[in-house]
Amino acid sequence: MNSRYTWLNGQMIESSRTTIPLLTSGFHYGIGVFEGIRAYATDRGPAVFRLREHLERFESSARILGFLEVPYSVAELTAATAETIRANGYDECYIRPLLYLGEGGWNLTLDTGKAHVAIAVWQESVYLGHDSPKRGLRANVSSFARSHPGANMTKAKICGNYVNSYLAKTESHRLGFDEAILLDPEGFVAECTGANLFLVRHGKLVTPSSETILEGITRNTVTTFAADLGIPVFEGRVSRDQLYLADEVFVCGTAAEIVGLCEVDGRRVGTGETGPLTRRLQQIYADAVHGRHPRSPEWLEYVGVAAAKGV
């Protein structure tokens, strides 16, 4: 990581000094929640895309997991995020708020520990590869199913939940694929390891229903763009074989942005490259995050020096 400063429990600290003791219960048991957020360069300086929505979901994830309270409000975390980006001098970066259980909790209850909150930022390469937006990804349906909603809370970004994603993606990489598609416990398509999924069929968008997935903010962004363009969006059960019949398939998430799939389970998707509707949505998304779209003003939080001074 190339981060210089990290915000931890209300203080800005050199990143090399923001260590967590080995005997921290949240680290041992995965008891924490996080967000993945991105800041982009714009003509008005760095701006964070849909920061409020991410931090509201961060707060909701903590409540779903069982924390009785988050030590900082959304407004305080918004200010801390902006401060951390400015301290590191970034124009574009990835942002990782993290709430974890410390100072107790060894008896497997949240109420005997204390919530700690950190915000880290760093500059990163594209999550799914530099070439993937053009060429598309090769994916397979994983042998690992998405966690059952009766076993884990699927609407929260809980740290421990991502063991499921690690198992699936590691398996796929070792088999020579770029990404894994997870089915839900009933055998219907759920999502990928860190992104939601859409199909394009006869000019319409289809996306798996929300029962077992994390309802992504980028997923919501895509459906909003589709409504603006007059493109119908259907949410419901998607069977594995529907992936093979789609004209286009793409995945979306904050880190991945919007990336097409060129192949699923050895079967070519559409023409075998990123399709035209996916490419159109990629361009619209790029315009929105860089301040060039009509929806940019409602979705961007400007965090540069000028913004801090109220200019």
C-alpha cells in the first residue's frame, strides 16, 4: 500500500503506525464491517462518488452485525474521509472505512468489546485488470454457493463474510478464470466474489433478485442510468443457463466499476467481447464519477483543499 496517513479513532496517524494488536477479537473472528469507496479526479479537484450512500450502508452494516452504536456519525465520517484524502494528497484513490471489535469480545459476544473505526486510503490498480474493460473477463460458476441468508447476514459488508468470496475466487483463478459467479443456496445466480451481475437480453437488463446478494451502490447506479435511458430493468431469479443465452453479461462494483464478461463456463457470451450496451454504460459511469454527467452534482462529494475552505 502507498498510503501515508490513516484516520484511526479520530486521529490522523502515519499509516505505518496504525497497527492492530495480534490479540484483537475482531481480527480473530472476522467481527467487523467495511466499505469500498472511490475518489476520482475532476475539474474541481478530487471528489468521492456516492460517499453518503456508502457511509449510510457502513452504519447499516454495523447495525445488522449487532453493534449497538457506531462511535462516529455519517457526518463525522464524511469529514474524516475528506481529511484523510487531503492528508495523503491524492486526486484519485480507494477508500476503506473499517469498524472492528476490539478490547474484549473473546466470549463471542459483541457487547463485551469496543468498536474501533479507521479510514484508510490508497492508490490502486484496476481491481479486475487493466485490459478487462475492453476485452472482457472469463468467468465460471463456482462450486461454492453464496452464503445462506439464514446463516450469515448477506445485506451487510461483514468482514468474515468474505471468506466465501476468497474460496470462490481462489478456486476460479487456479482453474484459469478471471472471476467466479456464485449461485444462491437454491441454485440460482446470485453475484460474483466482489461485484453484482447483470445480463442483457433483447435490449433489456436482467439482474438477480436481492434476497441473497449485497445490494450494491454501483448496481443501483446502473439501474438509475438504465431508467434515464429508457432501458427496462427486470429483477428476479436468474438460472445458470440464462447466463449462456445472454447477449451480454457484465459485473459492477465500486472497485470493478463496470466490466463485461466475454465467457462463462467456456461458453462465449454474445460476440465474445464487451458488448455495446456494456460499453455505453461504462462511458456514462466514467462521465458521472469524473463530474461530466448531469447526475454528478448529486453524487459527488468534493473533498479537495478548495472544498475544505468552502470555495
